Amino acid sequence: MVWHRIEVDGVPAYWAEGDDDLHRVFLAFRVGSADEQLAWRGITHLVEHLAMHAIGGHVHDSNGRVDATTTVFGTQGDGAGIASFVAELSRAFQALPFNRIELENQVLRAEADTRGTALTNPLMIWRYGAATYGLPGYEEFGVGRHTPDQITAWAGRWFTRRNLVLVFAGGRPPAGLTIDLPEGERVPPPRPSSALPGTPAYFRQPGGVVAMNSLVRRSTAAQVYSTLLRSRLHRSLRQEAGLSYTPSTSYDPRDGRYAHVTAYTDGLPQNHDRLLSAFLEEIELLADHLVRPKEIAEIVARVRATRRRTSSTGWAYGNALRELVGAEALTDAYMESSLNAVDTELIQQTAGEVLDSAVVMVPGSRAPSARYRPAPKFSSSGVDGQVLYSTNAPVDSSRLVVAPEGVSLFRGPKPITICYRDCEAMLAWPDGARKLIGRDGFILMIEPALWAHGSSLTAQLDTGVPTDRVVPMPLRPAEAIPIAKTSPYERIRARFKR
């Protein structure tokens, strides 16, 4: 591989010869959905759409995308077209077409409606909650509510020269390129939030997928481990047991230091218990027993072959993103030495990291072994305050406690609590219903009609939750609004007649 790092108008730039006659450029900014706040999620995506519209002459050759930590714009064409794209996009962030906001919001809603739910969403939410790296698993609740001032401030903070790297494919960058952006600052990836008291842990999820997500240090050994685990899962689950059609794994960098190793497989409902056991057995075997050197050598050779097939442009792009998140560039010498260093002990050490940090998604009723703790279904404590009883549930089986600092729902002795200061979003319907989403991922759906003397609930919640966390929702059809089965008076009378 041959790639080069230079500066273009003071901005870091990577370039490599292309694999065809086309020239390409990518502008990668260090901002993504993990930098947002749940109640306003979607603002980076909106800025990307507005900027792309502003340079509409390039629409057929250009694209943009937003992931957890980066926003990337790219196009292809001749040298003049590349230079024009860079100059126009730079100017666009400082003069976004606000007359397009409502139309782009419609496009964002349409995009969300056609986008499927990613397999990793529940895993990320259970690990990180409703903040940072858990945010890609949630809806873009801010769409339709961002004002021109908010958009301007967001673009001014994140879309800057120091928060940008460039990638050119097809040869050197065109001469005379200028980056007309504010100076700004390089912003590191966000510090991760956490929704789990410890790992390894598991949670139940409807469906037919068994999956595991782990957090490991970014390394060649972790990449080799991911490939090794995929090979073992394919052999044991597909070839030997016939339990699954698509066992697979992935290695995905999170930030400059850490990456996620994700493994997943599917199977028939009647095989879920066997599938879960066989899936976890392979993960535990790699952590508990040394792998034969011959098997590691075969996997290392496979990883080496994959790396050698990666184009110079691919390496330039990858190293640009590494610099953007604070990781060192990969060189030929480093990659060869790191592959040569992978041995049985290093793989077992990595496998231990995987197992120790594992979050497992379980589809059936059978729990994993005692090695895995259940992810908490309830909060550690409740609030003290006004107690309201359910109008529909059996007497005393459910109660809602509302206090100045938060709200707790008790079903039996255990609560789900959301403190207002930790509420990342509260969805607010005109009929008074409220859904609170806590930073730890817990959700409380509160229907005032279903609680005795609940007429004041809406006002109490609206007073407690910070106004910038409130997400107005549209009118619900009458049939979607629940009705109390008994009157509050009857519920209270039944309680005291016992």
C-alpha cells in the first residue's frame, strides 16, 4: 500500500493513487450522533442534508453520511470538480439554506421510515443507555424542532478546519485548494456513558437472534480474534450442528482507543436454547483454553490476505479516520509486526477481554450460566413522595410515586425510577400522556387516566423535567388513549374496605 499525509491549506490530508481514472475526495468531520442529546437527536443529520442541498449541482456524484462519531461528505470527478466541491461545501456550512429546513425534515422522516432497525441497537442501548454511543439506537427526536439559531451554532462548533481531515483518491489534491471554514478545535470522541453495573451481562430480546457485544482495546489481535470467532461459530453452529444459517462477527472501532467485537447468529425458535449454549460455548472456550498455534496461523494468514487486498485509497481513508478520533496511523511495518506478534497467549488475553466485557442478547427463556449477570430490570431505589394507585391493576400491585426530584413506578416491591436531572427525553402528547427516557435507558410511560387522582400528573412532570428535554408529540387518535376501568373513587374505596 502507498498513501501519503500532507496538509492542504493547513488541514490534514491523505492521498493515494486510485484504482481507476476517477478522482475522489472525502471531507470527514469529527462529529456524529454520539455527540448529540437524545431530545434533539438528528441535528447533525439535518446539517448534512442542508449542506448537500446547498451544493446541489454535485448531487448525482456526491453523498454524505453520519455515524456515531463522524460525518463524511464525498464526491468524484475531475480536478476542477473536486476543487469546486471542497470550496462550495466549505462555504455551505456558513450559509445553510434555512428555507429548506421543513422539506429536509420530511426527507429525514421518510429516510427513517424506510430504515430498518440495526441488530446492534439493543446491544448499544443496554451497554450505554440513552446517551453517547447508545444514541444511534434511538429515533431522531429532534427532527422538526431545530431552529436556524440552533443549526447555526451546531455547524459553527463542529464543522471547522481543525475538526476536519481530507482524503483524496486518484492522485495528489488539486493545486490551490482553500478550506473556507472557521478555525475551531479538534473535539475528541465523547466519553462513554454506561447503563450497566457490570459485565458480563445478558438481557432478553424478542426475536430469533443471539448476539454478543464486547468492548476491547483497538488492536490487530482483536481483529484476528473476531475472524477466529467467526470461523469457529460457522463450523460449530452451521456445519456441525445445523443450528444457524448466518453466524458472523464484526470488529468496529468506537473511538481512538477502543473497539466493539460483535458476534451474532440466528435460528429457529425450537433451537434457541441449544443455539445460545453452543454460541456462548465457543466464546468461553477461546477465553478458557489456548488455541492451537496452527489454527492461529491459518487465521493470521487470512487476515493478512484481506489487508493486502485493501486498496491504497482504503488505507488512506482508514488512517484519516484514525487521526480524526485520536489513533495513530497504521504503516506496513506496524501491520506486519503486529500480525507476527499474534500468538496463543495474546489471543487468549483478547478472548478474556471479550468475555469480561460481554453483553449478550438472549432470545429465549433460558438464561446463560451464572457467569453472566442479568442486566437490571429495575432501579436500585425509588423516590419518596406522593403515592398514586393504578385504576386498572389489582389493588396495591402497582403504584406511582411522584416527588420533586423524580418519579418511580412500583410493580410489587421493585421500582423503575427516573430522576428528572437524568431524563434525556420526555415525549409529551397533547392529551397529557408522558414517556420519560432516563440516561440509563429505563423508560416510563405514564398515562394520567390510569392513575387515581392523576389529573395533576402532567403538570408535575412538566415542572420537573427540564424544558429542553421535552419532545412535543402529535395528537393521538381517540382509540389510542387508554381509559380507566374503574373510577378513582372506587379504587380508593376498595383499598380501604380490606
